[in-house]
Amino acid sequence: MSSMMMSEGAAAGGRERSLEQRLIEMETRLTFQEQALSELSEALADARDESARNANLLRHLLDDLSKLRAGLYDSPADEPPPPHY
């Protein structure tokens, strides 16, 4: 075999190993990105659940406050005058 053919074969083998290494690196990065995306998706779902719970709690608290205010002063005449009087 000529030395030219040997060097071409070695160069092709080197390129092949380089491409294989790049492919492995890209697959590794993709795996990490998929994991990060999954974690972010879970965190977003948890945040949405918490937001819905907080909105529901606020709605109940406002209803309770309205009932409390209504119960304190059954008629407007029972309400004390504003502080500037």
C-alpha cells in the first residue's frame, strides 16, 4: 500500500473519531437539556398549582371579610361616623 493511501485512511479514521466524539457530546448535551426542560416543566406546574390555591384562598378570605363587615353593622345607622367628625 502506498504511503498516500495510508495517510488518507488515517485522516479518514481521525475524522470519523472526531465526528463520533462530537456526536457523543451532542447526545450528552441533549440529555441534559431534556432533563432541565422536564425539571422546569414540573416547577411551572407546581407554581401554577400554588397560584390557583392562593387565588382560591384570597377569594375565601374576601368573602369572609365581607360577611364580617356585614355582620358588624346590620344597619348603616349603627356604623360609627368617619374619624374626621
